[in-house]
Amino acid sequence: MLKFDIQKSFTHKQTGQTSELHFKAQVNLSGVCAIFGDSGAGKTTLLRCLVGLEPCTGAIQFSNKTWLSTDSKQLLPTEKRRIGVVFQEPRLFPHLNVQQNLQLAVNKAGHTGFSIEQLADKLGFSELLSHQTTQLSGGQKQRVAIARALLTDPQLLVMDEPLSSLDQGSKQLLLPFIKAISQQIPILYITHSEQELFYLSRHMLLVNDGKIEASGEPQQLFLNSDLSLIKFAHQGLILNVSVKGYDQSEGLIKGCLELQTLYVSAESQPDSEQIQVKINSRDVIVALQPIVGSSLLNCLSVTVEEVHMDAQKAVILTLQLGEQYMYAYITLRSFNKLQLAVGSHVYAHVKTMSIVN
Amino acid sequence: MLRLLVSVIFVGLSCFSVASQATINVAVASNFKVSAQDIADQFSHEYNIDVNISSASTGTLYQQILHGAPFDLFLSADQKHVDLLLQANKVGDNQPFVYAQGRLGFWMPSAETNPSIEDFIAYTGRLAIANPKFAPYGVAAQQALTSVGKWEDLQYIQGSNISQTYQFVESNNVKAGLVAYAALVQKKQQHYLLIPTKWHQPIIQAGVVLGTAQAEQANLFRDYLQSKPIQQLIHSQGYN
Amino acid sequence: MFSEGDLQAIWLTLKLASVTTILLMLFAPPLAWWLARSQAKIRPLVESLVALPLILPPTVLGFYLLIAFSPNHFLGRWWLSFNEHSLAFSFSGLVIASVVYSLPFVVQPLQSAFVHLDKRYLEVSATLGYGKYERLYKIIFPMLLPSFIIAGALGFAHTIGEFGVVLMIGGNIPGETQVLSIQLFDHVESLQYSEAHQLSFMLLAFSVSWLVLIYGFLQKRQQRILNA
């Protein structure tokens, strides 16, 4: 359990204006808890306060330990909090080679559940151990940085957009790794990638304008139109699909979405029973009757749950299918022509979709 | 533009120097500086010739003159450096002259009274002297100490010139020293013993005119220095 | 090639420079760290005081030290309460003078390294579990090792070349205060030019190679690390 109620005020050097950050939440720590929000919302500041790198006032409790309590004048310094931190940039020590960088963590932490060799092997940098860190690519550096954080024997792993500047290859290696690690060590994970959010976490903290706006399951929060998240959500939602089969010759997954069939293109057989797909709201075609004689593969029977008009004279329909939801983004003209309203029964045709995991 | 500016400044400066009186530059060994300044002021007053006094150690001044420093007259603290200039053909036909003879004083500020010769001979510990390798007062100090058989017995704090030796004693960092008698007179100090001249070679302070364009004025100053009233003045300031 | 006196002066100079450098390397780093990080109002004043020997004629420093060492003043009196001789004209006196005189040469390269040190490395060190002081000597010190060597080397070299202050407070005692530069001065003053040439050339060769080491090798290495 991580419980915090902290304040921090900033004075902007140029404008002289002060801004107040106030973060308050209580998080059950298991798996990955994502911290999600716009850039500039205060995610990194929150994380730095929790780690102890940024002075702040208030209280932080981790399990039964007090990390910070302004009232009782308690402050546990960063080095005593046993948090493994992966920053946005790798921050490896430039005067040491890879092995020495990792050894520095081991020397302090002593025996941990991990060994340098084991992590190097898993993260694919075994051959780089004797290299100078300056010779490494960005992705390689970040993998070493993650290993280093794990070697500190942390009781909590904190990651600040660790993958944001990495290539696709590194991301594909690291995302499953992080997810697996979270079974052993709870992770606080800053991201502004929905993909990472939905793949990794069952719980999220939504940070907006220097506050924790909401806390809960990602899908629930994305559907809540009262939250600032809605502008992300309107671009497209993520749905859970169970896998029924895979056709190697056509490269298609046959999935089941709320009792309806959904075909998803995939290069290979998925390795889990459940996949998550993101359906972009601009890729949904709404029709009163199923369209026949077209190239469209997927046709879902849905109900219009909510109608929302945006500033550009376009309409966002919230479509319900069973327990799950998707958005469709259509023109006002189409909306009027089809005479749609809340409760209308329509057919949603999905052009393309992407598998998130 | 720049050239114009330079010539304006140049012309301006030369007008300035033309307008003033004739000037001679005199290089003076540092132990004689104060006296020389006194005498130069009187001389300027009487002859309407400006005297610029530059003082440093004799060795330093010698080096400068050897390398063409624009001095018209050199007042050394010894005979040796004047002779060296003579050998180096830096003085034309001018003959060296003696303007003063230095005296050594054994100075012990912490003594109750003026120390006696016995006190000096019985003295133990550290003694400040000028560097006997090159400073004239240092050479004399070594001779004096050798002649009373003490040279091997003491530890020496060496000043690079006699003024520094004076300063070492004056600041109480060393108990006693062999310093210039002239400095003791000038600073009205007490508790010293005038070292008998028979204990060391005379500290002859010689000078020479350097055969420059101002040789005529420099000769005037030389004669003035050797005139009776000035010699009496020098004598009263602690020289023989 | 060198006379016994010269060899003694060389040995003494090396001893003086070594002792001075060791002392400076003990307390210059914390001072430089404070100067690099502190927001205190008196910081510019302290910084100026440290830099003073850069512009102050050594004779001024020598003059004041001579006064301070004398039994008429506190420092000299205190020293004489448990020593036979005055601090002036002693090796210890020269060490004190050299420490003051070479201080900016040691503090400034360190201060510059600390200013350019990315604060983020300190943060990482903390997250690796290293405490406030531990992270300095276990991580930052090795990282800035070239700067520490530069600082030490500059302090060492500057002490070797020290002249004015030693002339003022040394008293030219062989084996005690008669260092290389004074010996050289003696040679020149007593017109022993060939001896002077030998010592001068040795000092020149030492200085050139020393500076090439500092600027050609160490400084480049440090920049590579700091800019990484």
C-alpha cells in the first residue's frame, strides 16, 4: 500500500507566478500502477516527490513505513527508501563500463533476487558487459539502466517513461519484461502511451493540472466523460477480445468480442488467450443495415449509448456492445441523414484495428 | 585613423617632456634608497634637474643595466658590480667613485641595553644576515663572523638584501641580525653594536656614470654627491 | 650535473610541493563543493578570498605572513608556545604560505568540475542506495578523477614555481627553506649563470611537460566524461 498526500509549490522564474501541486491518493501495490496524463501535468514531479528527489510537504506512507511526514518532522532519504528508479534517460555513469555500472548497484544492495548475468541475458546485453557506456545505443543503455534498478533489490520500482525515446525493437523486448517483473516487484510507471498503459496496468492514476484527477481501472476511466481523459478516449478505445483461433494462411485471428466475431490481422499466432485491440474512432463506419458486397471484414451489432458533438461539427457516438464500448467519429451530416439518437440500433463496421499487446 | 591617433599621442607626450626640466635616471642599491632620495631632492632644487630614483638589489640593477636599461648613473652597494660593468664596457670613459662606506650593526631589539662585543661573541641561535653569496653586507657579515671564529656556530636566516634582513629582525621573527647601521640610524633603533670595521673588508659603495646622453647632468649629480656637505650628510646617516 | 646544494633544493622543493598538495587535496574539495553549490550570501566573498592569490603580488602575502608569524601576533605567539623557533624561516611556515598561495589553483578546477557535474548523477547514486557522503567518494570522486588529478597537479606545479612568498618568509636556509626558485635566484644574483641555466631549463622542461599532461590529456578525458 502506498498512500500519499503531498503538496509542492513552484514559482516560475520568468513570470513570478506560483503554481501549487497537490497529489493525494492511495494505491494498492501489485503489478503495474500507471501514472497517466498530459505532459506538463506534473507526473514526473509526483514521481520525484515520492522517490524523495524533490522536496515537498505532506505525508507519504509505504506499507507501514513513513517516508515523509511534515507533521511529525520525519523524512526518510531517497537512499533508504529502497526504490529502484528508471529515469526517462538512462543516466549511466560515463566513467564506468556496463559491468561496473551494474556492480555499483550490487555492491550496495548485496545479494538480490537477480544476478548481473541473468539480467544481461534476459535483456540481451550479455556481449556488452565490457563495453563503455558511451558506445551503447539509446535502447541498450536503457536496458542496462533497467537492470541496474532491479539490482538494487528494490521494494518498489519506479519508471518515468522509460520507453519513450526507444525504437520499436527495444519496446517489444522490454514491455513483456516489465510486465513479468511486476509480478515480483510492484511498479509505478509513468507513461503517456495508451498502448503501454493498457498493456501493462490494471490500475492507473490520472494526473491532470497538478492533481490526481482519478484513480482506477484504465478502461473505466477512459469511458468516464467527466474526466480530462476523454480527449484521448475519443480518438479510440481499447477492447478486450478472446482468441478463438488463428488462420496461418490468411494471417487472421478469429476473436470473440462480447459474443460477436471479430477478425484481427496478425503476423503470428498470439501467445495469450486474451488480446487487446485498439479501434480508432475514425475507422468505424456506422450503418443502419449490415453492408454487403464490400471488403469490410468486421460488422458488429451495437447500440448508441451517448451522443456528443465536438467543436468541429463532428459527432462522437459511444457505442455499446455487451459490457464494452467503442467510439465512432462521424460527420454531423451523416448523423442527421441516418437520424441517429440515443438507443438507436446500428451496425459498426471496423476498417482496421491494431493489437495492443 | 589609428596611426593619426598614435602620432597625436606621441607628439603630445614629447611636448610634455620637452616642457619639463632635464631629467636623469639613477639606479640605487636599495640600502641607500632613502638617503639618495633626500640628496636628489636637494640637488633638483639647486640645479633644476629632475632625478628619478629606481631602487632594487645591486645584482638586479646590474642585470638591468647590462641589458640596456636607460639609467644615467648607477649607485651600487659594492665595488664588484661597478667593476663588472667597467669590464663589460658599459660605462664609457667614466671612472668609478666611492660615495659611501657601509657599516654593519649587530642588532638585538630584545636586549636590555646595547650589546657589547662579548655579548655578540657569546650569541647563539639564529642570526639574520644578508645573503653572503651576493649581497655586500652579507659578504661583510660572513667575514666578520669568521674573524671572530663564530661562522660555523650559528644558523643563518638569509635575506636576499640587507633591507630584508632588517625586516626579519624588525618583525621579531628572528632575535638578532647583522644589519646596515644606516638603517638603524634612519629608523632610530636601539640595542645594537656597531661591528668594528677591522673585522671585515670595507663595504665600499661605489658608483659610476653610465655614459648616456645625460652624462653631463649625471656628472653634476656625481660631483654633488661627493661634495663636502653631502658627504657629511651621508656620514650622519650611518655611513663612514 | 647538479651541485649538492642544487640537489638539496630540488629535493626540498619536491617535499614542499608534495606536502602542500596533500594538504590542499584534503580541504580544497569540500571548499570547492561548497563554492559550486552554495546559495549563501557570503559565497562570493569566500570565492574572492580564495581567488585572491591569483592577483595579489606574492610579496603582499609574504609580508603579511611575516607579520602574522612574528611573536607580536597571535598566530606566531601560539606557534611559539610549543615550538622553539618562529614559523617564519621554517618548512612549516613555507607549507602554510604555499597552501594559501596555491589554493585557487586547486579549488578552481574542482569547482568548475563540480559546477559542470550533472546533478542527475547524484540522484541516480541516491536511488542506488548511496548516502549523502558515500555517493561523493564512491561515485562522484572516481567520475571526476581527472579533475582531481588536474587540481593536484596544478597545485603541485604552482608550489614548485613559488618564489615571491618564499623569498619574503624563507630566509634561505639550506634544507629547510632554500627551495629551487630561491636557489635559482641566488645563482643569478651571484652571477653563476651556467648553474642558473641548468636549473631554469629543468624547471622549464618540467612545467611544459606537466602542462601538456594536464591540458592535453587529463582535461580532454574529463570533458569526454562530463559531456557524455
